[in-house]
Amino acid sequence: MTKDWITQLQNTLKADQCSTSASELYRHSHDESDHAPVEPEIVCFPESTEDVKAIMHIAREASVAITPFGVGSGLEGQVIPLNAGISINFERMNRIVKFSPEDLLVTVQPGITRLQLNHIINRHGLQFPIDPGADASIGGMAATNASGTTAVRYGVMRDQIVDLEVVLADGTLLHTGTKAKKSSSGYHLTGLFTGSEGTLGVITEITLKLHGIPEHTIAASCTFETPHQCAEAAHTILLSGIPVQRMEFVDAYSIAKVNVYGNYGLPEKHSLFFEFAGMKGAAEEEAAMAKELLTDLDCENWRVAADSEERALIWKARHEMAYAYRHQAGMTITGGDVCVPISKLPELIDYARELIAESGLEGGVLGHIGDGNFHTSIAYDAKDPSQQLAAEEINEQLAYRAIELEGTCTGEHGVGLGKMKYQNAEHGAAVAVMKNMKRMLDPNNLLNPGKIFP
Amino acid sequence: MTKDWITQLQNTLKADQCSTSASELYRHSHDESDHAPVEPEIVCFPESTEDVKAIMHIAREASVAITPFGVGSGLEGQVIPLNAGISINFERMNRIVKFSPEDLLVTVQPGITRLQLNHIINRHGLQFPIDPGADASIGGMAATNASGTTAVRYGVMRDQIVDLEVVLADGTLLHTGTKAKKSSSGYHLTGLFTGSEGTLGVITEITLKLHGIPEHTIAASCTFETPHQCAEAAHTILLSGIPVQRMEFVDAYSIAKVNVYGNYGLPEKHSLFFEFAGMKGAAEEEAAMAKELLTDLDCENWRVAADSEERALIWKARHEMAYAYRHQAGMTITGGDVCVPISKLPELIDYARELIAESGLEGGVLGHIGDGNFHTSIAYDAKDPSQQLAAEEINEQLAYRAIELEGTCTGEHGVGLGKMKYQNAEHGAAVAVMKNMKRMLDPNNLLNPGKIFP
């Protein structure tokens, strides 16, 4: 017999806005991580903030869990509806609510993806530069405080948001900010809801700062003998004050993988990838200065992309690194996401390589070296529990070491399911305050239950 | 008879760490605003986080209010101890706890001022660029989410902070973040405590991001016939993507004032002041491009400072604008601090000039035009209640109009006493959430009571 609250949802929304089909329940049971899937009981497709409020009302009355879903490209299981209940899929709430090029602002619904958004705004000379790799939804990126390759220049998702519209568990609809670029008024709820992974409220609108598209962009790459040298080189570039637009590290193991995957013919050494952008003269001056500094540090294979096609190819290769590991028959991938003060990077990258070597598993180290943030990609045979354990052990050791080095267990993927166990080690006494906030805003624990805190 | 809790403070701290002298009570009764002074019953000078915890313990047991005090350069009365009690002066907690040039980070105690900090770190090629004008304490700047002339390039105070050490009302000592440059772990308490004006906890350490000192800096200025033209010109510069380091508007009335005050000989027209900074070639390219754009918009008196002395003089003049109004015998100053989406600036600046003209008072409009943030400086005779009312009326009308234009009543000064009445209009349903947070963290309303919320 269909549960009352499911019938209520079906009666309240339009027929095609609810699905209990096996394929939809499966699609909303997992993300791109290796966390165990859990299916929701129903998937709802709201088309407006009013729909979200209606869903929230029914969920609250029936004490049923609500878990928001963007495109499912997350890496820590945030969209997995642990307590079943309702998965809210935002793909129909993908409109631009208000585009204000004259204010360098855009207000969007959570379901629009970053490429959909850029497709519309790029023609106005504007960009939304945050690039986590996947074509994630803006709502998902806000909920996890995503960042990626351009954070070294533009900051993280939280830095881009001036206002959120949020539906609270009690049905309240509120705005966390205004459309002003800065404000010292009231408590900073925008920052609080950003990165809260759907546990404090459901985001229904996001107002983002936009940036001009730089006049000129130069991509370059070089290699070093050791990951340690790469980290030191990145550190030198940062201290020099050159405002790199991207600065990425990929170790030799991952380069070899992606060469096989995409036939890129990249030199199979520990590599740094750069992007310099701005007015033409400035970008060229910066690239020249970077080359000089890197040459002093004994870099090899310095190469500037000859044209925009070669530039696109380099970044395509960089983004396919994770897939290169993933697309091996029978293998599953687990990934770390540590972030530490810049000077601690060489040590932590060396440690990561040691752990991978000791484990006997195949894995790479790559990441956003200018932010002190890197990922591991460890391939294991999911049918072999000892391999899975060994893979998890690598990331666990890395996370604890990162915290010891005054860093964080997650630079950009979020806590979700995978990083819950590190919250006490990382945040200490602050965890109690966070839990109190959760209790205050969601006393019945209906909003994405089981995430961030056990 | 001395109150028990005062005796307790005197017995717990060293003799010279407590003062009830008339001069100290007066010094801690006011800031630089025209809000009515209220004296504390005692001023404490903690020398360590342990001292702050001890003070908090005694205050909690005796239900006495605590109000933190930096240097008293605030403009909204945040340091005024409305309910008397204890003023905590941080001038002895002014050490650098840890300077990590290799991580572009510094951890400081709240009492250090921004010039003291820069004096120490500048020799390492690093700077802390946030510049609200006054030589404010870093603790005060964090508590109010200060910004100033360089926010257009570097962002606001909240953007610079990766970690705060905070003593809560219940005595808990916590860290809100880590030393990593970015993180997606846990709720963003750093952003929440930043700008909370001492109402949620007492900040005892702040870890700040540092920035390289640009190789080359160019200062320039130009004039326009109308404030409206200035706002449009600023808008054009922003859209061009030129990464100005500063872009300030000063209206002709204020230029005339500061010429009298400091004999600067500036052209007495509505003016824009610029700073371009970076590598030499880049800064020169940017200045040249700006000149071209501004010339197309009919700017006059384009002038590039010939040397660093002239550059320093220009910014000294800009910073003295407020003092130029203030230093008129018998006159008091009240100032607005509105911030709106950039495209709304021309309209709001025109409105400000109209209101000032109608009032018959003397006043100027000036501010951080690149952020959409500007201030009024209205001079009135404090002995004439009708003048005071007229001055307040100007700022009130401006604040409400800014909110109507989807902006904020305070871009950088904070709420304190002066902007409390606008909180409902600006934040709507979010005010209830903010008040619940205040209740959760400070159930007995001992932390800077009467600020932000009545």
C-alpha cells in the first residue's frame, strides 16, 4: 500500500513531478563516489520555490527525510538518501532568475549547471569561473562549497555568493544576503548555508558574482623529477605574486594513465600545468616571469600551448585524470581531498606517494597545488575487501596527517559520508556548536540526515 | 562599596590589568561616532586567552555584560558598553602569535593594529592589504567585517580570515577553521563570528591570509562634471576587467573641504582616485587602458602621480576627508555607509546629494565606488536638535533606499547601534534565525548586549 505522504506528494505536485520508477530511484541512490547506494522512496522534481515549500511541508508533517540532488557528480555521498524518504531533484529548476550584467551578478535556480550558465553569460563577456571539473549544478556546488582549478585566482564557491534563497525545515523562506557586493549587516548566513550540504535548509536560489572573461589566456606546462620539486615550484610561483589563473599538479603515474586513456602524448613525468590570464601584455609578462622562476628551479619540458585548441586539450587531459583511473574494467576508485598550508604540501605529497607505494595499489596524486589542496585517486578491486581496506587506509592516514599539519580533511569535496569521522579531530570544540545549529534549524533531523555528523 | 565581581576581577588579574579610573572609563565609553557614550564599570586589559576566559567566567557567574574594545575607531558604537559591566581592552594582546611567510599566513592577537602588523611583515615582501582608513585593531576589523579602499581588489575582512580562536559565553574555547587556505569541512563558523561584533563570542586570535606587495604601483586621479558621471565611469572600469587596486569617489564638496584642511590644491570637482598595482608592465598597461576608457567618457584633469611621495599625498588627502568635516569647531559628524549593486550607484549618489541639498546642511559623499559602497559625511551643530534630526534623516532615507535597491544599510561599518533599526527591512525572515543563534550562543545576553538586535 502506498504511504499517505507519497500519495500526498503525488496529489500536490503534477503527475510527472513525482517518480517511483526503479530507474529513477536507482539514479538518486548514489553519486560518483564508491559510497554504498541507498534508494529514496520517491523522487520529486520541483519546478518552483513554491513546490519545494510544498514538499517540505508534507515531509515535515510526515517526518520524512529530504535529500537534495543536483546532477549526482558529488564525491562524498551527499546526495545519498540514507534514511530513504524524498530525493528532491532540481533539474527542472534550472532557470536564470535574473541576469544583471551591469552589476556583474546573476541569480539562478539550483539546478542550472555551470556550463549551462556560462553558455548564456559568456556572450556578454562575463564568466562564472569556478570549475570543479564535472559539469555540476550550481546548487550542488553551493551546498558543498565546491572550488577546483580556478580557486587559486577567484576563490571558492562561498566567495562567489552574495545571496541565497533558502527554505527552512519549518517552512520559512528566507534570503541570507542582499545583492550588494559586500555587507557588514547581520550574521553571515550566506556563508553558513553555503557548504552545509542540505543539512540546514534547502537552497532554492543562488545569486553569484560574475567575472569578466580575460582578454588573453596562456596555457603552459612543465615537468620536474620529483613531486617534492613540483610543490616547491608552485610555492615559489605563489610567493612571487604572479596571479596565476590555474596551477595544477599531476604526478607521473597519472600522466601515464591519461596518456593511455586519451592518447595525449604528454611527457610522463611529474608535471605542473599553468594558466595565465588577463590583458595580453600582463599575461605574457606573467608567463615569462614564471618560466624564469621555474627554469631556476630546474624544470624541464616547459611548453606553452601554441593555440586555443592545444590549450583546451591540456585542460581536457587534466580533467580526465580521474576518469582515466576509473575506466579500468572491474576497478573502483576512491579519492582523498586533503588541503594544508602551502609549505606543508611537499611533505604531504611525499607521504601520499609512500602510502600508495606501500599499499601495492595503483594510484595517482593530483590537484590544486596553488591552494595546498590535492587528491589521491586509488584504484581497487571492489570484490577484494583487503584492497578496499588498503585504499581506505591510505586516505584515512592522509586525512589525519593533513589535520596534524593544521589543514583539513576536505578542501572541496565536502564532508558527506566519507569525512564525518574526521570532524572531531579537525574541529574539536566547534563540533558541538555546529551540532547545536543543526538542532536549532532542523530539530527533527529531516534535512539530509546522517551527513556531516553521524 | 565595590561590587563582588569587580573585586573578583581585581583579585584574579594583576593589579595593573584592571582600571576603574575616570579617564579609562571615559575612554571606553565611546568610539569615533556620535552615538551617546556609556561608561563601563571596569576596564580589563587581558594579556592572554586565559585572561579572557577568566574574565568571561567571572562575568558569567555574576551576569555582567562584556564588551570588547580594540582602539575605538569604530563608527557605529559597537564598543559602547550599553549595559555598563566590563569593557575588555585588547591593547596588551597585540602580539604576532605565528608568522608563516612560507604559507602567506599570520596568526595575531586581536589588539594588534593593521599598521603594526604591516610594519612587521612588509620587510618580508608581504602585506595585509585591508585598509579601512583608521589604524584599527585587527580584532575590531574582524568583529565588524571591515573593508575599505582595497576591497575592490582583495575583498573584505571576512575573505582574509581562515581561522578564529573564540571564547564563548559558556567558557568554551574553540577554533572556527584551520590553517588551510580553503576547506569544505563543517559549517562555516569563521564567517559567522566575523562581523558578529562581539555578540556571539570574544575573538582571541585571528589567522589572516597575506598578500605579496605588488612590484609596482601607479596612482592616478581624474575629475568629472557630475557624481553621476563618476559612478558611470567607475562602472565602466569594473566591466573592463581592469583589476584596480583602489578606486575611490570623492565629490567636489569634500575636495573643497580637504583642500582647506590640508592645503592639497586638488581640482575642486567630483573626482575619482585610482591605484593600479602589479608587475610593472601590467600596472602600466592597466593605467593606460583606464585613461583611454575614462577619456572616452569625458574625464578631465587626468593626472598620474609623479612619484611615491605624490602618491602617498593623494591617499593621505582621501583618508583625511572625514576629518576635514569633523575638524570644524562646534560641528559633529554623522555618516552613512550604504552599499548597492554597482548599476544602482549613480541613482543613489544623486539621491544623496539631493537629500543633503534639501537639508540645508553641509555634507559630502565619498566612498568605495568599485564595491558600490559610499559614505555621507554630514556636519551638524549638536546643540541644535533640528540639525541633528535633519542629519539623521538623510542617512535614514539613504539606508531605506539602499535596501529598496537590493543593497545593504551598511557596507563596512557594521550594525552596532546605528543600523539596528534597518535589520528587519533588510533581512526579513532571516532576522529570526540570527536572533536564535544569538540566544543559542549567549542565552543570558551578556556579550555586547544591545548591538545588532535591540
